[in-house]
Amino acid sequence: QAAAVVLLQLLPAALALGRAGCLHNDWLHEPGAPLLSCQPRQHLVFLKTHKTASSTLVNILHRFGDTRSLRFALPAGYQFNYPKLFQARRVKGWHPEGPPFDILCHHMRFNLPEVQKVMPTDSFYFSIVRDPASLAESAFSYYRGVVPAFRRARSLSEFLASPQNFYRPGERGSHYARNLLWFDFGLDPPASPGLAAIHAALLGLDRIFHLVLLTEYMDESLVLLRDALCWSFRDVVAFQHNLRNPEAVHQLGPIDAAQLRAWNHLDWHLYTHFNRTFWARVKRFGTARMAGEMAVLRKQRAEFTRRCLQGGGPLEPGHIADERIRPFQFGQVPILGYALQPSLASGLQVVCQQMVTPELQYKDLLDAKQFPRPHKRGDLRQGGEAAHNSSWQKPSN
């Protein structure tokens, strides 16, 4: 009953967002300040949220750290015992008296005290969020075969008509079916009703995270990230990873989108909060400067697309012969990947292969580099780096 009241209260605001399309206001008129000299940030904590294009950002971090031989905090598999809260002891090679790591970027449920045991005190914390409507649609499509709440419904429309009939709190996998962002940030549902507890939780996140990006505005996000980290454009240019075939995306109408935002009301509060902080940061950055840097970023991405990619864009997995760069297929919806142009020059081959290597294969490469095993004949190599371990577990994203 209480949940129904929350849904009714949030529907008008959710519908309004659906009509507006986003929370961005057209008041970005400040000229940008010149870029100050700075040192590139190399101690990084990225909270990899689910179904938010976070795999694209992980590829950026993998490449940056790999090229500079930075030390990654790696899980034994492909995630840190998710959905349980992050624990430092789950980091491969971690010791309480050992040196800290440089980059933490694989799936976890955020737990600050344990993260601080692993990472340096000057680490830069960032994450990415997405409109709960499109996030929920993606989660339903991706996890439908393994999440009971989704499996019980014959379609997303049926689930939306009466989600309480399918969703059971505390059931295995239930966190994927409601307020997934809130869960990934390590937050529990507020113990008391009302907005005060929600706002307190969000202010707590503001004190931890230096930057929270928006999936819907990836280019703007990459420009802000580049600026915050004092990185080059080449460091942040990327191809999309873990991408569904667009034909498999269920196009949401305004009513469905509003219902999904209302059902995921904690995610809605989290998203609108970080949407506001994001556009405030864009305003400080400056409209003209943002437009100029986005143009540079897009030009570089177009050039890498032209020089690296066979077919000029993402491909169905059946068209990718090289298993080292063929994305893992989870569920019934194909995950697209990339094939490289033949006969690339050696230097370009390394860069292009790094840019298209999916998360799981790249994690295996980093693992083998940090924890080398005795050399065996037939090991796969990437640009002279350590061997690829092809034994996989199912990923959570």
C-alpha cells in the first residue's frame, strides 16, 4: 500500500521528465576558463554501476592503466563477490600491510571503509548513472533469464502493470528488479518514510564522489572526466562496449517510462540529484569550451573508427572471428563487438586492439600481467603483454 502511494506521488514528476526529455536547462552561458597545468590523476576508484554504459569507461581505465603499468585492484573472477558489499580481502594480492593499488574499477557493491583499505587516500572517486526508466528496460532485457521477478512476467508491459505481483524483496536477484543504482552505491532502503533520509544519503555520496557522470550525455561526461583527471583526449576516446543490438531495445512510451521511474523511486531521486550536479558542473566548465572539446573528442573517435574498425562500427558476434575481441554473450539478446581492419601497422594494431578488447578478456590480460604464470607455448599476447586467460565466469554486466 505504501509503495502504491509512492508510485502515485512520483508519477506526475516522472511524466514531466518524459515530456522534457532530460533535466538539462539551457542556462549554460559562462565562458570556460583556460585549462590550468596539472598532473594526470592515476589513483582512481570507479564505481561500475549496472546497465549504464560503465563497460565503456572500464575500457578507458584498462587502457590507461595498462599502458602505464599501473596496479589494478582485481577480483579473483570478474566482480568483487557481488551482490555482497565490497570487502578488501576479495582483492587479489591485497594484504593489510601491503602497498595500495592504483585503479579499482570492476563490479562491486560500494563499501567505503573497505575501499579505503585498498586505495590511496588521494584517490579520485567517480561513477555513472542513468535514467531509471531506460536502465530498468535494459536490466529487464539482460537479466530476464536469471532474475525471478522478471522471469515471472511474460513481458515488460506485464511487469509494469503490477510489479508487486512479481517482485519479492530479499529474493535472490531481486536487487536487479528495483532501485539497482541505489543498491550498487551501497545504500539500503531508508528506514523511515519521507525525503529527509533520502536526501541525507545523497549528501553522503556527494562527500565521497568527486564526479558522477550521465549515460545519456557520454561525450559531455568524457570531457568533464578528462578535465578532472588532467588526461589527454586520446586517453578518453573510446568505442561503446557491452552494446545491445538496437533492434532489441524496447522503446518506452511516456507512461511506461513514468511507471518505471516511479517503481524505481530511490534510483529516481539519485538520478535527479546527480543530474543537477552534472549540469552545474557543465555550467562552470563553460558552454563554448564544452562544445569545442566535444568536437575534438568526436573527431578523434571518428578517426579511430575509420582506421581501426572493420565495417566502420559495431558488429554481431558471429561476424567477429577473433575470440580475443569477441564479447561474452549473456542471455538471449546479442551483445555487439568490433572487428579490426586487417594489416594494421604494429603501433596502431596495439592501440586499436586495446580499444576493442571486451572487459572480460582485458581483465584476464591485466591479471596475467600482474600475476604472471610460467610461460606456456601458445599463450595469446596483446602488444607484448602477458597471456590471456580464457577461463570465464558469467559476468554481472
